[in-house]
Amino acid sequence: MGLSTTFGSRPSLSEEIRYPSIKQVERLYNKIISVTGGEHGYLSKANLEYLLDTVKDVGERLDREQAIVKKAAFLMYNIVVPHPFVNDNKRTAYELVRLFLRLTDMKSN
């Protein structure tokens, strides 16, 4: 079995893995704010859009399961630390990772 057979037939991770859209993240954030209260809004919507685009390249050389774990950690960290939202960044990060894992058919606890 040559390299072209091994690597040529395998679809890229971005084709195999489903990612949350900006609309899904906004709905998630709006739901969290409506339940928990607090000021609503973005500190940087551009950072969130960049994060959702960049996560597709994370873990590209890993197997699917390892890539999903790395992508989930990347999403969590990059919502919690840079704070794209005015409030509820940690809650949103947690729920975003849960959504991502559901989209990829992985279980979260």
C-alpha cells in the first residue's frame, strides 16, 4: 500500500468534522444571557468569527478523535481567555464545546 493510497483516499478533517456556525454560537450566547442575565454584546465579533474559522485547521495531522479533542480545547480556551463577549464567556465556551462535540457525534460529560 503506497502513500497515495493511504493518504489520497482519506477526506480532510474539515470534511469529516462538523463545526458550529456563527449563527449557532449567537443563539447559544443569547440563550445563556437570557437565563443568567448580564449585559449582552460583543467585545469582538471579529475575534469570534476568526476563532470559528481557525479551529478548522487545528489538529489537521492528528487522527479524527485526537483532532476533535484538540479542537474542543482550542474552542474552550479561545472563548474563555480573549473574551469575545461582554458577559458569560465561560458559560458560552462550555456550551459551545458541548455543541461541537454533539455535531461531531462525540459525547461530553
